[in-house]
Amino acid sequence: MKIQKLTIIVLFAAIAIAAACSSAVETPKQANSASQAGAPSAGSQTFRSIGVVKTVDVAAGKVTVDHEDIPGYMAPMEMNEPVADAALLTQVKPGDKVEFEILREGSKIKYTKFNKIGEVALIDAPTIYAASCAECHGDKGQGGPKGIPFTSGHALDHTEADFIKTVTDGKSKKKDKEMPAFRDKLSPEEIAAVVKFFREVIQKDLKRNEGHKH
């Protein structure tokens, strides 16, 4: 009888020890999930560049940066993307020149770091266009008696560099179609900004054949 009781006690003790060991050991899947929690995925990439903050949208949690080339990833352009941490929205303001870092995971991008390195005066390109260009070329680029349209014809065949040169130096083919030079009225930065405005806003989604020769 005593032997049977001892056998039962040993059996229960063995079961208890086995259960404790089982609960203490993580499965490979559990360990892998824990190690990845809060960390970038294996396919993520980090990139760095420099740019100027154009807008900070606190409600949407996004920042727009007009950036230089992002080595190994993207040519210069404006990029509107979310931030990884809402605290980043308070670290920058429009006009700040920043060194920034982005994290790319698949098709998703988010800002992970901003380091302010200076400030630049923001250029209001739409206002410059309205004051200096709309009278001849139309408020929506549709053209007019004194200027060619930007939304059709050979204005779609020129590169950004072509437009910058023309706005800077002027151009005259016919007396009533003379394009005045703006080198003494606008800074190089303002000329580049207004050209970028009608190229990216007024001519947006229009088919271009850049480099066409007349």
C-alpha cells in the first residue's frame, strides 16, 4: 500500500515538473515574434538626405520636405510622408533646412529623424506666378493675347532648364509676343520656384515630350 502511494506521489511530481518546464520554454515562433516586436522588419531600409521643410500637418501626422537627392533611393523632389513619432512634428517648422532620415518598409515610408541645420526663406510661387505671369499666360496657364499657353502646344516640349533660361533672359520672336527678362525682377531661387510651380501644378498630368526641337 505504501509503495502504491509513493508511486502516485512520484508520478504527480513528475507531471508538475514537466508542466513547469513546458510553460517556461518559448517556442521558436514565440521567441521570433518577441524579438521582432517594435523593431523594423528584415526588409526595411534606412536612407538619409537634406531638404527644406515646406509644411507640417499635425492633424495628419505628416511633413512635406523638398529634398535633395536621396542616395540610392530617390531623385530630388517634394515628399509628403508620415512621421514615426508624433514628437517629430514639434521639432521642425516650414522653412527649416534639415538633415533627415527615413525608414522604408515595402512601399511605405516614414520620417524617423530630423536635425535642423539652418533656415531658408520660403518662396510663395503661386503668388509670384499670379503677379508676374498670369497676365500673359492666364491664371491657369491657358494662355492669352500676350503669352503662349502652358497647358498645350510647344510649352509641353521644353525641359525645366529651358524654362528657367527663358524666364531669366527673356525671349523675343515677334514684337507682340516678346517675353521679358526677369533676371532683375526675380531672384534665381524665385525663378526656379515659379517654373517648378507651373511645371508640377499647372502642367500636372499633361503629356510632355521634353527636348523637342523647333
